[in-house]
Amino acid sequence: MEISSILTAIVFGIIVGVLGRLVVPGRQHIGVLWTIVVGIVAALIGTAIAAAVGVANTDGPDWIEWIIQIALAAVGVAALDRSKAGR
């Protein structure tokens, strides 16, 4: 994996994590670093799911892939927030 790929994954992770966090209602009790980590994981898993379904490479923006990634990030943020709130 190249440095540019890692930086791209981090940037997409930040974007996907923040958008996923905005989708979850209420205040979350997780930090920015956890939001980025959840966003990176959601972006990678969402890309794999979109590729498996066959919607990863389309003409123009890949809206379905973005929706999958943001939904996964929202689920990840909510799950992490719930696990932190239980402590």
C-alpha cells in the first residue's frame, strides 16, 4: 500500500466518520480519533460491500457506495457510543 493510498483512506475516513456521526441523533460521547477510526473502517468495509454488490464503479459519483459507507459509520458511531455510555 502506498503513502497516497493511506492518506486517501484517512481523508475519506474523516469525511465518512463525520457524516456518520451527523446522522446519529443526539450527542455522542466519543472523541474525534474514534470518529476517524470508525470512518476509516466503515469506508473500507463499505467499499468492499459495494464491490461485492457491483455498485462500486459507476459513471460519475458513487452515491450508493457513499450511502453504504455513511450508514456503516453511523452504526459504528452509535455502537461505540453505546458501549462507552455503559461504562
